[in-house]
Amino acid sequence: MDNNKSTRLANKLFPVKEEYEIDILDIPAEKRKLNTETYDFTVSTIVEYISEKHIDIPMFQRGYVWNRAQASRLIESLIIQCPIPVVYLSQNSDETLSVIDGNQRLTSISLYLNDEFPLTGLATYPELDSFKFSELDPRFQRHIRNRTIRCIVILKDTHPQIKFDVFERLNTGSVKLNPQELRHGIYNGPLIEAIEKLSNISSFKKATSTTNDKRMKGEEMILRYFALHNNWRNYEKPMTTFLNTYAESNRFFSQETIEDLSYNFRKNFDKCLELYGDFTFKTFDETKKRLKSNTALFDAQMISMEILNPSIEQIQEIDKNMVLERLTELLGNEEFYASLTKGTTDKSVVHRRINNYTDFLRNIL
């Protein structure tokens, strides 16, 4: 049997990557809608799909936080045939399904049917307290397995920006996910994995004040660099859509491209560290105190370094005291400082900030 035939046909029918321009204003009106299908999966099917990774809980989802009493009440709801809230899934290009909303419910069901905990705190059937799934009478087991849960699947041909919008609308946890946390799940792949690795460089964490980064601020900064490095002259507001476009379009970069990008980032980051030292990506006043990491300044320093591309040897020969004095003057310039603090993602501001900083860097090289 020629397995390659099957693979070639699957590549045609279920391509790993689809190209989209993610700008809501450019999406034809007829495509600004969800394409969905509704399924009533049995509990048995759901547990099987989770086990086989056909249903996946992406990394952007908050961890499993339900206690045993909450999970037990869900199982009891299955037993008494109480309706279970709808679960939302997203169809991926390889036909797998990612959980958008329903992580706690699906994880609880999977854990219980795999004997991970006994029931506790039941209200309707307290007689079943302390029973694991395998300890239940087989009739209870069949009853639970046969219960159905309604699942709405957002199909893969839904436009990515529309799908991203749905993720945001369903993002109802106690701590709402920010755009980068959503991207981490929606666009997960070699690019996001490389960004995550780069964001863990200790010197980068220190320079960007992301040592205790629990909301992926550092990852979004690196994504901003990659996206602006790629096409800053054609940047269009809003920044969120600009970053979504880049993350989705380049989600499955080749290993060679990922290595080139990572090298480029490290190279320019190391040059910035060499030139600015402890003041890298920081705003400060004339006293050289009150250092504060600034994402807009990060953009300007990194992109200008990429544009001019001085050698590390050239940078090492520069008088760092002179650089610091010139930088102090630049940050004291009202117009430039405003480009770091007001309307920082406006197209004109992004262009002015990068151009002005490139001129500044050119003058000190």
C-alpha cells in the first residue's frame, strides 16, 4: 500500500497552512460570519477524542481549576440528565478540534471517566459519594457514557480574524485572556514556539522588565519586532490586527526561517544591550533615574538597529557616556517623548518614531 498517496491527497484536502490577509475592513461582507456545525457528541466519544488528541485544549486556555466538588456536581448533572452548557470548539486545518469554551467541563469528564477522582459533595445522589467511575454499577457507567453534550464547531474555513473575534467574545474567565494569550493558542506553531523561547532569555527579561511575566508581555514585544521588522513601512493600525496577520500568515515558518529570525532578533538585541546597557528599552529623566521599560522605545531601538546594521565592533568603540547624554536629550524632546507615550500605535506615530530614532542612531555611530 502506497501511504504517500494518502498523505498527498490529505495535503490537498486539508492543507496545514492557509493564506489570509487579516484586516476586518478588507474582509468581504459575505465572509464576515461564522461557519459552524453543531454536534451532539456522547460523553464516551468526547473522552475518546481527548485521549486521542482529536480534541485538544490549547495552551492559551487557563489551567484546570475546578475542585472535586465542582467536578462531581457536573457528573451528577449527567446522571440526572440536567442540561450541560454548550461547548465551543474550533476546527483546525488538520481536522483536529481545539476547545474555545468548555475546558473545565471537558477536563472534569475526562478525569472522572479515567478514575482520577471519586465523587464528593453530591446533592441529589449522596449515596454515590466516594465512588470512582470504575466502582459505579455498570448501568450508571453506560448512562454517563451515553449522555450527549452539544458542541458547536467553528469550521476551519471561517476567516481567521472572525475566529479571533469569537475567541475574544467567549473569553469570559475570571481573568480575561489578553490578545497575546489568545494568539498563543489560536496561532500556535513553530513561530509562536520560537517567540516563547526567545522571551525566556534572562537578559531580555531584565531589559523589558518581564522577569515575572505571567501575561506574555515579552512574547508580544518579540512578535511586534518580527512583524515590524518584516513590514514596518506598510504598517496599518490597529496593532492587534497587524500582529494577528503576521502570526497567522507565518504560523508554520520553516525551521530554517525560524533560525534566521531568531538569530536576527538575538543579534540586534545584543547590539542594543552593548550600546545602551542598563538603559536598553528604558525611558528615564535627566537624573538617569526612574527607569521604565517602554514597548514603543523597544520598537524604535530594535528596528533602527536592524535598518542601520552596525557591527558589534563598531558599537563597542562608541563612547557610552556620550550615547547616554544624547539619549537623555532625545527623551527630553517633547515631540519624540510623545511618540513613546501617546497614540503609540497610530500609523503616523509608528513611522515618525522609527524614522526619528534611526536618525538619532545614525548620528551617534
